[in-house]
Amino acid sequence: MTPFDKATTAEEVTAGLDLKGQTALVTGATSGIGLETARVLALRGAHVLVTGRTLEKARAACEAIPGRATPLACELEDFDGVAECAARVTQLGVPLDMLICNAGIMAPPSLELVRGLEKQYVVNHLSHFLLVQRLLGAVQAATAGRVVLVSSSAHKWAPAGGIAFDNLTGEKGYDPRVFYGQSKLANALVARELAKRLAGTGTTANAVHPGLIITNIIRYIPAWQQLLVPLIGPLLRSRIKTTAQGAATTCYVAAHPAVVGISGGYFADCAVATPEKVMEDDKLAARLWSESEKLTRAWL
Ligand SMILES: NC(=O)c1ccc[n+]([C@@H]2O[C@H](COP(=O)([O-])OP(=O)(O)OC[C@H]3O[C@@H](n4cnc5c(N)ncnc54)[C@H](OP(=O)(O)O)[C@@H]3O)[C@@H](O)[C@H]2O)c1
């Protein structure tokens, strides 16, 4: 039990925490949940490494962040760029107390490929897998480093069996929603497998569902539906969170003392949540790990 719930904001969940001396990297910190996560962690004293698709975007985000924020380019469609970002972080020579894999896209309407693979699988999952691998040493150098993967309750949209390893190119069929669900399931399975690999080390890995928040994540839904959002939003007020509330679970899992030592978990509304059974499939998590290693081997 925690004193927090789905209405708790990121500022509330971190109230009283002193993160001075700690470093957090947040991907996709230029907008939405990631920007709020970075802002609040910096407000509490952490040095935040703000990644964006370009250095200019990351710099602009840093201007909206109080305290110490360092901009970094990290385009997740580009494995070279991810490796370069990781190299820059390593060069800083600081332990990473929090590595927050937040960036994401949702449901491009038609199939888009990156390096011959479906785009959401690359942006949401594979590039974060690569980033985590490259920065694990820095996270392990922290006293109790935490890796947080921003997943989604949409993991339940994943295809039968969880990950369609025989259709990562989308050539056997593409459903935007199913591929989004698959990528978000992959985020959570990586957290689970990583937690297993880190058992007994003091470094933890967890997945979170932030809730339902109206952000730029809806960029791919048809324009006419986007026009309806301001009308429908107030009717769904009990289900939709503000961005301040949407960043709370990430901040809780990344920084709150109540989460020390908890690893391999799935959190929502600032508490442990119950995922679909497929998220607890250890064989699937292990297979995803090895298939992802094969696809990123040249950059690991
Ligand atoms: N909003 C929700 O209801 C909800 C629910 C469940 C889970 N989530 C998850 O929460 C996370 C944050 O989403 P959000 O709602 O805050 O969306 P958002 O406002 O659209 O933010 C997404 C961030 O990811 C970045 N990004 C997108 N493509 C990228 C790429 N190729 N390389 C590097 N960065 C990239 C975006 O940068 P640009 O703006 O420059 O493209 C932006 O900074 C996502 O992982 C999403 O799946 C959101």
C-alpha cells in the first residue's frame, strides 16, 4: 500500500525528496510525460540528462527545466545516434542513478520501416534495449541504480503469443494498435529479464504504465479525431490524467525510497499493478532479449 493514487502528481510523489548528487537520464524528455518527469526530478535536485531527437529540441526542453539539465541528442530511429548518445553519457563519467526509457510513438496508421523493421518496434523497444545495454555499466556504478521502462496498459493489445518474431517487418500484416501493444509489451519484458539478470546486485529494473494522458502521443490519430479530443476530454475526466499526474508513477519508481530493492515489477498509479499474464512469461522475455541482441549486435 502507498499513500499515493492515480490523482497523485509527480511533484506530490517526490515531495520532500532530496535528489542532489543524483543523475537521471530521461529519453523523450522534450514533450509530455518525459518533459514533466525531467522537470520534477530536476526540481528535486537531480542532474537530468535530457534527450531529444535533436540537440536543438533537447536544449529547448532544458530551458523549461529548473536546476541542472544537460541536453543530448538521441534519435531512436538511428542506432548509430543511440550509441553516440550512450558514449557521450559514458564520457561524463558519472554514475547514472536513474535511466528512464520514456520516449515513444503510438500507432502510425500505415507501416513504416526503420532498418527494415517496423518502426514502433525499433523506436519504442530496440533502441531503448540498446541504450540500456550501453549504459548499464553507468547505472551499476550508482549505489542503487534504477532502470525504468515506460510501458503501457496497451501491452494487452500485443498479438497472440506476445511478440510476433516472424513478423517484425510487418510484411505478414500490419495493425497499428497491435504493433504499439507489442512494443510496449517488449518494454516490460525487457524490464523483467533485466531484473532477473541484475538479481542480487542492488541495481533494479521496473516497468510502468503512466495512465491515459492527452499528449503529443496522439499525433498519429486522424486530424478529425484530434479535433474531438478537447470536447471528449472533459467527459472522460475520471479516466484521463493530467501530464503532472501522468509523470507521477515514473518519478515514484525512479526515485521514491519505497521502491528501493523492488525489481522486475509493473507499476501503475504509483503502486504495484497486475499485468496481463504474457508480461510474466519468462521464456518470452528471455527470447526477446536474445532476439534483440541479434538485431543490435553491431552496436552493443
Ligand atoms: N500518453 C499516454 O496516454 C500514454 C499511455 C501509456 C503509455 N504512454 C507512454 O509514455 C511515453 C511518453 O509518451 P507521451 O504521452 O509523453 O508522448 P509525447 O508527448 O508524444 O512524447 C514522446 C516523446 O518521445 C520522443 N520521440 C518520439 N519519437 C522519437 C524518436 N524516433 N527518437 C527519439 N525520441 C522520440 C518525442 O520527441 P518529438 O516530440 O521530438 O517527436 C517526445 O519527446 C511513451 O513511451 C508512451 O508509449 C503514454
